[in-house]
Amino acid sequence: MQEVIKQKAIELLSSGKADRVLGWKEGEFFYDITPAVFTDVKEIEEKFVYNAFCGPNFSKYLVAESRKDGKIAVFLKPCDTYSFQQLLKEHRILRDKVYAVGIPCDGMVDIEKIRQKKIKGITGVTEAGEVLQIDTIYGKKEVAKKDVLAERCENCKSKKHVVYDELIGEEGDVLDSHRFDLVEKIEAMSEEERFAFWQNELSRCIRCNACRNVCPACTCEKCVFDNPASGIDQKAAADSFEEKMFHIIRAFHVAGRCTDCGECSRVCPQNIPLHLLNRKFIKDINEFYGEYQAGADMETRAPLTDYQTDDCEPSVILTKGDQ
Amino acid sequence: MKKISLEKLNALFAEIAETKALYLPVDTETGAQYQKWEEGKTLSSALNTVRSAKDFFFPQTESLVHFKVEGKKIEIMDVRDEGAPFVIFGVRGCDVKSFELLDRVFLQDPVDTYYQNRRNNAIIVSLACSEPEETCFCHSFGISAADPAGDVTAWIKDGEIIFRANTEKGEQLLAPLPLEEGGEAKAEEARSEIEAITKKLPLQNLPLEKFKAENLMDFFNDPKWASLSQSCLGCGTCTFVCPTCHCFDIRDFDTGHGVQRFRCWDSCMYRDFSQMAAANPRLSQLERFRQRFMHKLVYYPANHEGRFLCVGCGRCLSRCPISMDIVKVIKELGGERDAK
Amino acid sequence: MQNEALIPYLGVVTDIRVDTPDVKTFRVVSAADGQKLFEHIPGQCAMVSIPGVGEAMFSITSSPTNREYMEFSIKKCGCLTSWLHQMEVGQYVTVRGPYGNGFPVEGAFKGKDLLFVAGGIGLAPLRSVINYCRHYRENYGTIDIVYGSRSMEDLVDYQEILEEWSKEEGVNVHLTIDREQPEWNGHVGFVPNFVTELAFEPTKTAILCGPPIMIKFTLAGLEQMGFPKSQIFTTLEFRMKCGIGKCGRCNIGNQYICKDGPVFRLDQLAELPDEY
């Protein structure tokens, strides 16, 4: 697949269909891949990669990239297309400046999960079907790919590309994921248990802002947490309450717009399962206002910014909150 | 040297913890973290902690001073305390080295007494790295994974842990403990094994030769910063997991009963780091990204006899959301990248 | 426990002078004993704060030769400075310092003819040096002061300039304002052009302080007149938090403005990144 995509990148650039190509650039190892804008064919030939470690979602880069001169080609995995379309819907990306190529995805691997299996000194990974052959400085190892998939890929919501100019490979389907299972488990906890769960998770936060900066739904020109006039622009948690404020306020701000791309949890250096907050909002919205997937289309109005006469009454939400 | 069987390690921890607070890396669901030892906690087998050991001396937040404000009057309250001796067990060579680099900032005149108190109270037991990771490159900065510094150096080998006191503080820590004499041969064996592994690590011999004060302007003006910083998210992950990053902010927090002035970690990657009322000298991410690496590779060495502000722990390599790290910067700017 | 650089002294404001519509000069003494808080070198700065509002670096505008108090001339431009402008006499403030290198009044300036060039609030850091040099008049040659502002009302320390500086032998004051004003019969025009018109001898030592645009064009003019870089001094400003070269933000190259600056010679700056 890498070769096909690479050839496409070269073709788009040399035919003049695109002036720049946003893709993945190889690193020192197999897994440390960096998003990069390619402008010459030679660089694509040498450095362009697409493998099971190409997790980064490029949609947010397009907010800035589509405002530059010329056209940019971008490769989008199925879940990335939801973020892309959501940003288009919010008028954050200039559509005619982007050439979107949908590419297939078999699920991305989380290098942390490989490390958690006590595999140390990883120098190379080869995909052999369902198995990953891992070279380490301590010898060869093998793991099943399904055991080291990123959480968001284990619970993949869709293999379908919702928007593109061109598609490589065959179109997939929206999947019946189990992504709300853990949310249900947390909902079933007692209030004290739930508080303890989140306190344990959120107290690890170091306020690095990686979750916010990577989030395709966080595109404010000036974030409230960076605004000295807001009174809440503290860079560190002054007490344990502060971390909750940051993450819960952020989850509220992206509610109804979060496509559940999972970038927040991917980038968290403290491995906080931040996506669970967003999924709780998505699940609630589905239950209160009917099934809704942000970014799935350009037309439907988002439940939280739309009023229907049959919308559930606020009291329903209050009652549910009491449970 | 002294030694004890690994089976008795927890009893040893209990013994140390009788008189002093003892901290050590403990495995958690989300990686190893330093925790205070208590019955039931065991030493992690992970190579390194997710957060670095700098937290012991330069915590993420700390109170500097409190104020009571009443009308036009202000009262100042010194909230410093002397602290008490504590032991950090199992610090890796890279993190031990980071203390020395931070000392050069915080203990340089005028001394930062908050940092100094904690530093004086700490007894550091380092642990040699039996299984270095591919992301390790401490060797490039002259650090030995096989024989780390610290008040005491420890090696784990064949079911035993061997200790060598390096300082008076270290001697005093070991003296009352129920240890056996000996272990020299095993320590030597462990050392040469680790050195052999170190030679096999992929990130060795980084091209650092050109990073010198006299090339400051050349590096600053290098056009490659543009592509290096291109996809940087501007988050603070690298700076916060880094054992040597030490930039901080000072802020006031109104508690309703007075004002707490506290210091917290800050990141040169943030836009407001250098924002003034009317101007910002580092407007784009390129300038902020450049500041971080210039500080580590050129500015700090220029002020500290050529020492780099990096210890090769590899945390930024595994934590950067977009995998743009100091190794890539050194290779890109310091010389031709190896042909693959 | 030894004294800590990050714990401030308590000061009390004993006098407030309105200089211009947006500049006030505050006189501060120790709240403990009514004496001067600490000694300083001209050009050094101090961190002034109102707890809960903010803390920022300001240059000490009074001369060290003043044994009784310190003064800060502060322009209203942000959150903290707005608060300071609203305060009354008797208000406590916290002060820590002195910070920075200061001007080489006992070194490179000695025996030299001095040319001070200032724009707007840029006179504040220079006032300390000018008054110091006036105090030890015999140690320095002639003193020329070129000072300009947007309007007559915006000239800081106008009274002191008229009543003291202008009347002193060997001190030549050249004032200018940006635009014509009915009650103004002095020079009209921007500072850089005025400096060129005045055609100073390039043997003088020039000391510049003002907005970046003024500095930029004045420097070009001075260099054209033949002033060597080693004879031009200026002060820089940056966001600062600690004041002691540790918090890591105010550097240009490997130099920290709070500690190694704020006073730099132009030939020193030429070897550093243009990041200020």
C-alpha cells in the first residue's frame, strides 16, 4: 500500500494537481513518524512512508495549510475524513485549496502497547499479515497486531471515507463498534467510584496541552486557557481541582463537534484516557437527541446548536444526572 | 562494595524508610512513576520513569511566598521549610546527570534556596541500566549507563544488588544497613555487559561536534529550522518530560484569604512564554522551536563550558506527539544524515 | 535559611507624580523603616508587584545618588501598570532587585562626551544615568540629550528637564515633538532625523533608549555619521519572570537580558541573534 500511496503523491506533485503534499515522513526507527509537507519528488521517494504507525490525523494542519498559496494534497484515513469534514462544516478549511485522497487503514499500532509487553530496545518492525515481527537489540520478538492496536482502532467506528476527491483502495463500511462499552462501565459506577476513577486519571495531567493542540475540534484563534483576561490561564494545576476544570471544560467545548478521532489519548504523555470524556458526551447526545456522528456529513445540524420541538426537556438531563 | 540478595530488597527498603522518606520507580498501569515507598511497593523493572526525576528538586508547582493584602497594606509570609532528608532509589545515569546540569542553573548566584534545600536533603542511589532502550543516547553526552553517578551506585546482577558508596552521604546511608561485603566481581561483570549493549544501541555518536558557541549565529540562521518545526504542535510535552528543561513561570493565585505566589513549569514552546504587553519577540512556532533546541545545544553549552543541556534519556523520543525530537534536530543540523 | 532572591521586599509609595497622560512616576521607600530599599547602578531594574495583580520588571529611574528613595516612571500599557496608575500614596508594593548590569558609568563612560537619545518613555532608564553623570559632573565630558515624544504633553520629566537639565553648564538639551503644536516653539520632527540634523561628532559615546523603530533608524543614522558600534549602548526589554537568569525566557542567544543586560553595546548585539 505504501508504494501505491507514494506513487500517488509523486503523481499529484509532478502533474501540478497539487503544489504540496501532506504526508508521513520516516524517522530514526520504524515507528517515529512525523507529519511533513513534501514539495519535491526526490524527498517523497526517499522519505515518504505509510505503515501501521502513521497515526497522526492531518485534518487540523489543513486549517493553516489551506490558507497558504497553492493547493495541498493530503492523505486521509477513514477516521481522519470525519475530522476533515467537520472542519469543512465549520468553515475552518478552504475546501478548494485541498486535494483529499482517501486511503485505507487496517488499524494503527500503539508502540506503547508493544513496550508494555516488556519488549525492549525495538529497532525495527515488519508487518507479516496479522503478526508483527519485531527486531530488538535483545533479539527477535513477535506479537499479534490485534494485541497492540491503538485503543481507537480496537474500537474502530468506521472504515468508510466520508469525503474525498479520490479514493485509493476499496471503500469500507461504518462499523458497529464497541466504543461505548467502557463509558457504560463508568456510568455504572457509584458516584464515589467514578470520582475516584477520574481523580486518579486526571491527577497525572502535566498540563502540556498536547491534547488541546492536537485536537481537530480545538481551533480557536485564542484558547480561553491561554487568555490572561480569562482568569483561568494557569499553566499548572494550582490544586487537584484545576486539572478537572481543564479537561472537563475542554470536553464541553468540543461536545457535538468531536468526531471521536482519539488523537487526544494518542498524544497524552501521561496516558490519560481523555477520549472517554468525549465519548460520554457523544453517547449522551445520541441518547438525548438521536444518533449523531460529527463530521459524517455536511448537511445535518449539530444537535447542540439546533432546536427541534421534540428535543428532550432539560429536566430529562437533570434526572439522568441524579442517577 | 556491599551487596544483598534481591529477595531481601523489600526488607532493605523497609529499613531505609524507617528513618527517611524513600522514593523509587514503581510500575503503574501507565508506566513507571516515582512513588513514596510503603509496604507492598516494589522496584519497577522498567528502564525509566515516564516523568523524569527532576520533579524531586524542581516540582511542577510550588509555593514561593504568600501575601496578606488588607487595604493598602501588604504582609509577606515566607512559606519555605527546611525539609527533611530523603532517599531516591533507582535513578538512572541520565537523570543523575540532569541534576548536575540543573545545579548549574539553580545553584549559580543568586542561589535558588527552594531548589537548594531539596537538593541538600536528597540522597541519590543510582541504578545501572541492565537493558537500555533503542531510544537511549546518554553515551553521546559522556554519560555511563553502566556506571552512573550519585551518592550510591547500584547494580543488579544474578539475583543480587550490589552497592558502591560514592560520597560521604552515600557511606552514611549504607553503613547501618544489613548488607554483606563484596560484589566487586559481579558489579564488574554487569558493567562490561552493559557497555557491550551500549555499543549496539542505534543512536550512538550523534554529530555534536559543530554545536559550539562560535557557531551560534550559523545555527540560529540555519534554514532547516523551518522544516524541522513545520508540524510541531506547540504543546509542552517535550519540555515537561525532559529532565533538563527548567523554564518556569511565576504566578499569583488569589485564594480568597490571601495571595499565593507560586512557580510552575513553563514551556518555551508556548506562545505566551515571551508575550509582552505590546510585542512578542518569538511570534511563530519556528522561533519557539528553535529557542528550545538552541538553548539545549548551543546557548547552554556556551555558558557552561561546552556541556549540552540534554542527557539522552530518550523521553522526548517516545513522547513527542509528532515524533520530532532532539536526535532528529542534531542529525539534521549537525551533519549529513546517515544514508539508510 | 539564607535570603532568597524570589522573596521581595515591602515598599510603600510616598509620592506620585503625573508626568504625561499615560506616565506616572512613583516614589518608593521601605515599608519597614522608611529608608531606601536597596542601592543600584544606573540602568538596573527591579521587579515591582502588586500581589494578585502581577509582577513586572521596571527600570529604576532615580539616580543612585539619591540616598532617600527610589523612583519608577511607569507607562500605563497592561494589566499591572493600569493597576499601578490607579493607586494612591500609602499603597504598599513589593519590590525585588536590583537586577541587570546597568550602564558602565564607572567604566567606559568615564571621561567621555555623552550623547543620550531617548524617545517617549525611553527617557525613564536614561534619567538615572543622566542624573548620576550630572552629580559626578567632573568625571564626564559634555552631555547632549536628544529627547522626543509624540507631543509636548508626552514628554516625560519635562519640568526637571526645563528647570534643572537645561540650566546646567555642559549639558545641552535638544527636545523635539512629532507634530506641530501651537504652544510649542521648539523643534518638530522624529528623533532619528533630529539626531542626524544635529550632526554630532562620532567621538561621543551614544546611549539609546526608546521604541524599536526609533532605535532602528537612530542606529542607522549614527553609523552613517561614523559612530563605531563599540561606542553605542542601548537597553533591551523582554518578558521576565525571575529576574535572575533562571526562568529561561528573556535570552537573546546565550545572554539573559535580566542578568547579562539590559544594557548592551552594539558590537555585542551584532554577534547575537536579532530576536528582540
